[in-house]
Amino acid sequence: MGPDFFNNVYEVACLIPKGRVTTYGAIASYLGMKRSARMVGYAMNGCDIRSGIPAHRVVNRNGMLTGKHHFGSHDEMQRRLEKEGIQVKNDKIVNFEKHFWDPMLELKL
DNA sequence: GTTTTGACGGCGG
DNA sequence: TCCGCCGCCAAAA
């Protein structure tokens, strides 16, 4: 794990399996900053969409694509998710719980 | 320096 | 169930 929070966020994001998604809060919790979910979002804001970080797999706890405006076009995030087999309706992931990937549970450290 | 602003989430009414 | 307030904390203004 890198020394700074931002890099840790990026590392975890890259570990999200294709076709799965997680939340800002789950990542924050995994990094020991449970109450700083906003910082995770802020960190993702700093990441370049072209850097290869699958930021589209990170949504808020309701499974809503709140960060879609940070992608090239408004439907870019949704398109990427659907491309991985995740259905999105009204900016919300269908069967969110089913696709949810909890780093705390899968990585456990 | 201080103030505002979020890609959030928990809790109370 | 739905809605709104509040704590969180780093960056930008």
C-alpha cells in the first residue's frame, strides 16, 4: 500500500473485478477512514479517466452513478458498466447488491 | 490565514 | 418510506 490516501484509493479501485462494483464508503472503510467517503470521491476526481483506473465501478451506497458527469460524456460511465454486463437504469445500477464487491470482505486487510 | 465546495453516508423526524 | 441536517476532510478560491 502506498503512503498516501489518494494512491490507496486508486489501488483498491484497480482491484475491483470486472463486472463488479463497490462504493466510496466501502473503499474508505477498507482504508481505515470510514467517515471520509467524500475523500474517496474527491480522490477519484483527481484521477484521469484515461489513466486506466476503473472509476466507473465506484458508485455511492445506493448504486447510483453520481459521478457520471466527470466522464467524457454523460453516458460514458453507464456505457462502460453495461459493457461489463451491468445494467443501469435511471442512473442506478440494477441489482446493485448482486454486483457489489466489498474490499473489506474480499481483501480483508 | 479563512471560507466554500463536494463522485458520501448515517441518523433523526 | 422519504427528506433534510450534519459530520467528515482535502483542495481550491
